[in-house]
Amino acid sequence: MLLSACLRRCARLLYWIPVTIVIMVVMWSYYAYVVPFCWILLSSSTQKVVFLCLFHVCFVMFSWSFWKTLSTPPSSPSVEFQLSSSDSLLYEQERGDMEKSPILLEISQKLSVHTRTAAGAIRFCHHCQLIKPDRCHHCSVCQMCVLKMDHHCPWLNNCIGFSNYKFFLLFLLYSLLYCLLIVATVTPTFIQLWLGKQFDSCVKLHVLFLTLVSAMFAVTLCFLLFFHIWLLASNKTTLEWLSVPFFVDGPASEAFDVGVRANLSQVFGKNKSLWPFPVFSSQGDGQSFPLRWQMSSYSPSVMNGNGHRAMEGSVVSPEGVSVTIAVDD
Ligand SMILES: [Zn+2]
Ligand SMILES: [Zn+2]
């Protein structure tokens, strides 16, 4: 018992190793840019001032969004989704999944839950003893159900979901800008040193590695950012991209896509002046989301492609009707 508790604690400490590596690389890049490059190698005072100002703007925005993504805890479903003590007792007394189903069905009818398991069952979390709201998933690392879970990021040791997805997108954007600024400003000096084969001092080696590491991160971040911009525009999470969500009528990959502008507003909010800053401005409660076939702008012909019996401007898939109820992990 004591041994397993110790092992769990050690594993929790190990999760912080990637975060420590990221912080150390950032601290080194800050030192390498400001001291060896700007302070020692640059000769023009104007260049020094301009480069340092631009660099610090990027650095502050990057660090701010990094910290907010890292420190914002994932949000979990509210108490309505939790089984009450009487329901829990009743649930435990029942035998077999099919026998358990009426209880879950009855509770889920009071909630706005549209997603189902692949078998058409109500999605239930055994660990947290709750009915999972739409787009909610259980994270085995955080050991909790996370609202609109995107993925668990080992580099941040945090779940990316409803509470911090905007911060994560800004973190990707500002870290890319940070790397691109370093590459753009250091490359001329790097080429000069490279052609003259002048990497003979520690200062110049810092510049060499700073250019190479920043270029490498810029390429990786570019792919990651464009992937998440596509997910944002189509209102998908990484988990939904990997595994299509199921509804009463079957799978629907575009179910939450309500148009690019509305999709963007869901994550960044209505107030555009807050968009560039890592402050929470996302819309909704993270537990219920407008569905594509609920929007009047979508015609039945659009939805028929997804296999839904959609009617324009109406909510299809009446919950609880001919639903197979089982329990998923
Ligand atoms: Zn859970
Ligand atoms: Zn997690």
C-alpha cells in the first residue's frame, strides 16, 4: 500500500520532467539571444534596441500564454452529471449492464446529452461515477473527466480542454512567432560566422545552436499550429478527429461545426479585443454545444450526407427514444 503510494508519487514527479526541459530550453534561448547575440555580437545600437524590443514583446506573450495553459486546471462536469447517492446505490444493486441502463437513461433525460457510445449507449464514467457531457472524456493521467477534452499534453503536464484551449492556441502562435523572430534576426550573423568558420568561442556557439534549435522548433510548431487552426475552423477536438463522435442516429464527424465564424467565437469569444490575450473568453459552459443540425442555416440535404434524419431548424435525435443503454469506460 505504502509502496504503491510512493510509486504513484514518483510517477507524478516524472510527469514534470518534460515541462522542466521546456522551461530550461526557453531560459537558455532567452540568455543566448539577449547576451551573446544582442549584447556581444551586434555592433549597431539601433539594431540592438529594435531587436530587443521585438524579442521582449514576443517573449512576454509567449511566457504568459505558456503559463496560463500550464496552470489552468481542466474543468470537470457539474454535479448534475454526477450520480446522486440514491442513484449510485440503486446502480450498484443492479446486476448487468442492461439492467443498469434504465437508471442512466432516466438521469440523462434531464440533461442535455446528445453523444453516445459506438453501441448507442449513454456515455458513463466508472471512475468518476458520472454521465459524460458531450465532448467530455476521462483523462487517465489527470484522473478526472475533462470538459471538451482535446488531448493530454505531456510537455505542459496538463489536459488541454474547454478551460484552456484558447490559451493553448495562443501558446502555439506566440511560440512560433518567438522562434521565427529569432531565426529572422540571428540568421544573417549566423551566415557570416558560418562562412568565416568563426565558431571558435562559446558566444558564437550559442548563436549557432540558437539558430538551429529555433529553426527546428519553428518547423514543428508551424505544422502543429496549422493543424489546430483547421480543428478550430471545423470545431473538432483532436480526440474527435481521431475518433468520430456517435449520436443516436450514428456517427457524425461534423456535428459541432456551426460555421467558421461561430466556431471561432466559441473558443475566442465575442469580444475581439480579448482574442490576442490569454484571458478566458470562451463561450458556453463546456457541457453543452450547439449541434449543426440545430442551426436553421443548414438544410436537410446537408445533414443527409451524415446519415441524420435532419429537419431544417429543428432538433433531431430526440433523446431516450430507441436508445440502447450500456456503459462505456
Ligand atoms: Zn471520469
Ligand atoms: Zn489529462
